[in-house]
Amino acid sequence: MQTYTIKVGDQSFQIRSDADEDHVKNLAREVTDRYRAIDKKGPRASQEFRAMAMVAIVLLEELDSMIESRDNLKKQSREFAEKMIAKIDAILEDGSS
């Protein structure tokens, strides 16, 4: 697990993650962009903002990981189905000869 310094909004802090640094920083930028789109008024409560940012980044990282896992599973399922179809076709061809 690596420790990275990231910036969310105007706050910098460290986060620990198994993901690579660019990925974590991209997530931090995404959180900042979304937060700024929502919060266009008044000063932020520093500790609450930091906690919200940490939670958001962790959730986005988990979601990204789940999407990647789903995509890998879909690919593996497709490859397995193609292999089984090829085997069935081979059996049917041998049986009809």
C-alpha cells in the first residue's frame, strides 16, 4: 500500500491506497470537480470537508475496482463461452462425418 499526497478542493492531505498515484490523483480531481459543482457558496468546514473527500475517494476507488472486476469477468465469460462453442462445434462435426 502506498501513501500519496493529494489535493481535494483547496485541501492537501495524505491517503493510503493500493492504486497507482495517477489513478488516486484523478479520483481526487473528480471529487474536487463534483464538490465545486455542488458547493458554490460560503466557506467550508475544514475537518468535515477532509472527511467527506476521503470517503468520496475511497468510494470512487471501490466503484472503479468493481467496474474493472466486472469487465474482467465479462471478458472471461465471453472467452469461456467461445471455447465451449468451439468444442461443441468440433464434436458435432466429428459426429456428422
